[in-house]
Amino acid sequence: MGWTFDFYSSRQRKDIDNSESREKIKMIYLLAEKGAKWMPGDRYEVNDARRSLLKMKPDYTVEFIWIMSKFSASTRENIEQLIRTPTMRALLSAHQTRVNELVESFD
């Protein structure tokens, strides 16, 4: 399972929230619900996911983490690596309490 967003096809470069992005998060939900796992092979795959999510509204990142937690579709380590950068922490600052709860739920 992967998360990519072709932000070049969008005129908007930040805080993207459109039908394509909503469909992608729905697809991720459905895949995770059926047992798919997000298992990045290396840090570059995590970086790709992070770059895509940084273009989106912060709610998408919170929802992605929630999906991964709800369906045990990833490891805590993968999620921590995804959100570890200063830019990602800044993006999620308004949602930090919820993100912390979700990350803790991986234990």
C-alpha cells in the first residue's frame, strides 16, 4: 500500500483538499480495512509519503495515522519516522494531542 499524491497536477501547492485527495484517503482506508500494510522499504519511501502529506491539509495526515492505528496497518516506528521532521511537526501542531494519542495506541 502506498501514499502518493501527484501535486503537480494540481494548481494548488499547499493545503490541498480536493476530490482526488479524498478518494485516495478513502482507498487507503479500504485497503487497510482489508488487511493491507504500509511497510516502507526504506527512508526514501517514508520521505515520499511525507512530502505528499505536507502538501495536503493537516487533517489528511491525522486521518492517515488514525487509519494505520485502527487497522494495525503500519508500525509505530514507521509513523514516528513519518512525523519526526520539524516541518511535519509544524503541520500537525494544532493536532498534536490527537496525534500523540494515536501514536501511543500502536503499543
